[in-house]
Amino acid sequence: MIMARPIIEPFKIKVVEPIKFTSINERETILTEAGYNLFQIKSEQVLIDLLTDSGTSAMSADQWAGIMQGDEAYAGSRSFYRLEERIKHLTGYRYIIPTHQGRAAEKILFSVLGGKGKSIPNNSHFDTTRANIEYSGAEALDFLGEVGKDPSAHHPFKGNMDIAALSQWLDQNAQNVPCCMLTITNNSGGGQPVSMENIRAVSQLCRSKNIPFFLDACRFAENAYFIKLREPEYANRSVESIAQEMFSYADGCTMSAKKDGLVNIGGFLALNDERLAASCRNVLIITEGFSTYGGLAGRDLEAIAQGLKEVVEEDYLHYRLIVTRYVHEKLTEQGIPLMNPPGGHAIYIDAKRFCDHIPPERFPGQAVACGLYLQDGIRTVEIGSLMFGKTPNGDFVPPPMELVRLAMPRRVYTQSHMDYVIESVIDLYQKRHSLRGFVIESEPPFLRHFTARLKPE
Ligand SMILES: *Cc1c(COP(=O)(O)O)cnc(C)c1O
């Protein structure tokens, strides 16, 4: 469906931040100096930055007002109680543990629940979740449904857990499972939502085996709105009540407030089990700070409390999801290969098909990402062979997909910014055969995509 009228952003602009225009010649020099690695470019050299939706939100006037009201007391801060009340209202969980970001909540939870010999299933573990589980000595397993693994397949809930596979596996392994997780929306699988029916089914399965069930709730509001749009029985429910129902099926959650908290830093762990909460608080005090601030300033707690209110407003969520859908539709009309359907927080270009003349070992995704930057100053991120390709015994093993992610910061860009992005991608697609692959000049032993230097082949 084509939007008949322009998208109206549900806000007006009170504070502006200039973005800098550069020439194509300047960008050519910048790219060469950065070794064709977009993580090595200064943000000032970027016109439209779609690298990530994490911590890049614009805060509201009410959030900035909250910043001034933050209570910076070491213990018992008023701002903590405000945040605690908001999270309790939203999730229904009894114990609220603030942390400086999502991975700190994961670190705390898995230093208590993880350890050698344990396994933790999920639809798809996000990379920091997997890393924290594996660091504890435990094993992180993915049980994403088959349809979620096919980038071109259309399905309303491609983040759903494969209940049959999980159930079968639990029959043999439940005794080694300290908790089960479900990531909503499924970030590693393209920001695809999980249905309420599926959340309920995972919950029933876990309860039947006495396994605690945790949500990785970073994008809970986007997931709740997808449920409202796509699961008929929820069409007339408020997003907040849908979110409350989602949380009610689990025993706790980890959260990065840098996503659906609409803030630049923060997170939390929330849970019902009193003894587990006490152990987690002990780790919190050692690693993050006292239990009423958890590595954050009082003002940050205020901003999160307010952000968690604004993020379930339907005018906001409507705008949020309509923007990704708009970009997805415009690009699809021009035949640009994308991951289907659009997720909540990002659009993914299928670079294998976009650059079918560049083999995986020459990084087709990086060719598209560098092409967009060079042509128009747009920064995106490659999620393909540069990020995940391996060379275990000299032979290159590519990951299943070569993607370029256009992540959408929240409340930051307008429809005209998006129109510019759309035209740029279409332009590049028409010139795609002029794009060349890359070879690696130097790379570090771990997480090479952040610092590797490349050169055109
Ligand atoms: C971002 C993210 C995390 C980690 O949160 P940070 O705040 O970046 O530490 C965990 N899980 C998912 C699904 C995420 O998107």
C-alpha cells in the first residue's frame, strides 16, 4: 500500500543539531583514510547515520525536564522510585535492578544462572547475550522457527520460537536449563516480532518443566504494536496492556533502555524470584553500583522512566513502524532486494542479490555500505562476511546471509531524510555493477568488523 499523504512525525522540533554536508571528493579521502571501514569514520563526516538504533534516540522535552529533576542521592534516590514504579506498572515484576545498559543486566543474570554444563535457549540470542552466556561457561542455543531464517519469506511473526523443536530438546535437556529466553523483537533475525500466541506457548512449556522464562525486552513496545496490528484479537487493545500481557507470561526480563527506553544510556533487569533478585543485587553492587542507581546518574533514571511512558504511545509507534514500512515499500517497488517483511527498527538490504557479481569473500555488503557512504554520506552497517565470515583452516566460510542494515534512530529523522536515503539506494542499485569488492589489508583477532582495514580489489 502506498501512503496517500506524507508521514506526519508526531512531534515538532524544539532543538536542532546541524548535520554536515561533505563533497564526494572529501568522502573519497575519508574512506581511504578509514581503510573503508565505516566504524572508523567520525560522526561529523556522516550526513545521515543509520549505523544503529541503539542509544541514538532523540529525547523529549519531558525527558529533558526529568534530567533537571534527577535526584543524585547515592541511596534511595527519588528518581529510582519513580523508575521502579514505572517498570513495575509495565511489567508486573517485583524486583527492579537498574543497570548502565542491557549487557550489564545480562552479565549479572548469567553470572548467577550461567556456568559450565548449563544451556540457555532463545529464538536468536543477540550477540552480547550469547557472549555473556558463553563467558559464564554455559551454552547459548537458538530455536528460531524455519520461516524466520528465510530472508525473502513473508510471515507476520518471523521472530517466533520453534516450539516443537524446543519442546523436543527440553525433553532430554531440561535439567541443565537454568532459564529460557525469548528476544522481542528478534534483533539478530532482522527485528522480526514474536506473536502473543508464541510467547504464551513458550511460557506454558517452561512452566510445565519448571524453567524460569525471561524476555530480552529491548524492543518490547515495537513488538507489542506488531501484535496489535497483526494478531486480530489484540486489534482493540492498548499497546500498554498488550505489553503488560507479554510480560505477564515471563518471570523476568533484561532490557536495554537505549532501544525502547528512548534514552541514550541505561537498562535494567526485572524479575519475580526473591532469592535470584538478592543474588543479582549482590553482583550489581560489585560491578555496577548500589541498588538504587546501578551505574547510572539519577537524571538518567528519570529520563528512562519518562521514555518508558512515551514509547507505548500509539502515535509514536504508528510513526515508527510506518517509516520503516515506507522505506521498504519504496525500495521494493524499484526491485531492490530486501529482507521481508520490514522489521521494527531497521531495513535490511540483501547484498548477495544487490551485488551478485561480488562473491562473499570479497564482501558484497561492505561494497554496498561503502557505496552509499561515498555516493551520499549515508552510514549503514554490513552484517555479512566481514562481520561473521570465518577462515578456520585457511578456507573462507561465509555466513548464511550478506546483509546491509539501515537502522532507524528513534524520533531523529524526518520523511525528507528518508526520501533522500531511498533515492540514494535506488541510485546505487542502478550503478551496482560498478561497485567493486574488497580485500582485507589488516585485521584484529576478534570482532574484526570494528577495526579491520580494507582496500578495493
Ligand atoms: C542492544 C541489545 C542488547 C544489549 O544492550 P546494550 O544496551 O547494547 O548493552 C541485548 N539484546 C538485544 C536484543 C539488543 O538489541
